[in-house]
Amino acid sequence: MENSSAAGTNLSESAEQKRKLKNALLMKRIINIIPIVGMAVLAVLFFSVCAVKGYDVNSNLEIVIKKALIVGFLATGATFIFAIGSFDLSLGANMLVSAAIGAAVYVKTNNLVLMFIVCIVVCVVLSLINSTLASVFNLPVFVMTIAMMSVFMALSSVIISNVNPNGINTQLSRPSNPGNGAYQVLGNIWFQFLVLVLFVLLCGFLFNYMKMGRRQKFIGGNPVCARLTGIAPNAITLFSFCIAGIGIGLAAFFTIMQDVSISSSSGGGVGMNMMIAIVFGGMAISGGPRSKALAAFIGGFSLAFLDQFMTLLLLDSATGSAVTQIVKAGLFLIVVTALQLSYRTKLLPR
């Protein structure tokens, strides 16, 4: 009788564990699709306000894509930094320095290819400087990024003021450059969107199918265990900042292509929008095993749809911008709270 009772208890406990596991997996699936559903809802709201108020859908959709492109490139690259449990607040300033140097080079050479190379190289070099300060010299990341952000902002101001105090005008404009075939392609918003998709797919491949991506998540989840297994954190950190630099460089290059001229205010707020986009995409900025490259893409478009929806909805309101920032901050806190609650589980992350 005692043996049968013990067997019944074990079966009951096993059934309870299976039920908890099933519920945890269901919750994980729900959390994974919430960012996509959120982006779809915001897209529906955007198209609805265009239809109700009679705004041109095509022109406003182009604005949405332009906003999402810059944040998407920047945030996708930054995902590699956040995945290892680090962060960098100077990414927006890094982009501005690169855009300023790239625009200045184009003004002197009139060469788009050279401008592209300069944008990528400058961003990678600046990112590696940050990585070296953080990983090799073991400087506190928060202090380092704040200091470098100030340095990069000052450097961009010096570059721009030396070329033209009012901003660096590249004279790039698709209507006024009909004979420039390269610019007609590179300046096309749909070509830029295609480049973003390819970059996101490449980053997703590195994250999910390459050893380097898995090691990044391991370091972000438990750096002590990662180090004990023989993973070199400094090499992974350098790699992460290097990929981030490529994303920043692409964002800088397409910022020039979109804005035509570069000033000290170019890309304003893009650094904060980058962090919001990553969270909106369903990734915790603490990194670890739940990091995913697609989060930046989803979050970037969610943020762009939200911004344009609020702009069109409150176009006649004097407090429209303030209301938009409040709504954005409120949604940011809600998503962060939901992510934290979803991670409170007895299941170990895989």
C-alpha cells in the first residue's frame, strides 16, 4: 500500500511539473508574438488615422520608413552590445561624427563610394575605442559612454563648424541629380529598406547559427560561467562593438542620403529611440540568452508607426510633441514591466 501511495504521489508531482512546463512554454510563445502584434496594431492605427483625416498614405508611409531605417540600423547593431550585458549611450553621437566626416569627404571628393567607406570605417574605429576602454582598461561602462558621448558631440561640432557653421550641405538631391545613377539607387527609400532587411537577416544568422552569437548570449546571461568555460570575453566584446559599428556606419550613411545636409542637430534623439526600439521589439536591454536581432527591426517600425500616428492625430495640437513623448515613455515602462514579469520563472533559460 505504501509503495502504491508513493507511486501515486510521484505521478501527481510529475503531472504538476508537466503542467507548469506547458504553461511556461505557452507564456513564452505569447510574449514572443506580443511585439509583432503590437507593431501590427500600431500600423493599423496609422493607416486608420490617414484614412479618417484624409492624409496621403504614400508620403506618410515613406516618413515612417525613413524614421524606422535609421533607428533600425542603429538598434540592430546595438543589439550585439546589449546581448553581452553591456550598453553604449554614445552610439547616436558616434553616428553624428561619422555622418559629419562622411559628408565632408563627399563635399571634397564628390565620391559616394568613398563616403560610404569613410562612414563605416569611422564608426567601427570609434566603437572599437569604446570597446577597448570598457574591456581592456575595465572602465565603468556607464561612465565611459557618458564621457565618450560628450567627446563625440564636441568632435562633430568642430568638424561641422570647420566646414560650414550652418551645416555641411552635400548638394545631394534626387530631383537635381537625375544623371547620377548611383545616387538614384542609393537615395531610393525602398533600396534602403532592402539593405536594412539584409542587414537584419545577416545579424540574425550570426546570432542564431554562429558560435560567436551563442557565446555573446552566454556572456550576457552569465559572464562568470562563460569565462570558466574558456570563452574570451574581450574578443567577444571587440566583435560585438565592431558589428555595432557597421550598423552605426550604415545609419550614418543613409542619414546623409536622406537629409542631404548634416548639422549638429542631425540624428537628434536617435540614441534614446534606439533603446526604446530594442525594448519594443521584445528584448531586454540586460541582454543574455533572450537577445534577438529581429527585436530592433520590429521595435524600430513600431516606434516609427507610433510617432507618425501621434503626429497625425495631434497635428493641430500645441502640445502634440509632449503628449507623444509621454505616450512613448508610458508604453516603454509597460513593455519593460511585462518583460521582467515574463522572465520570473523557475525554468532555466536555454
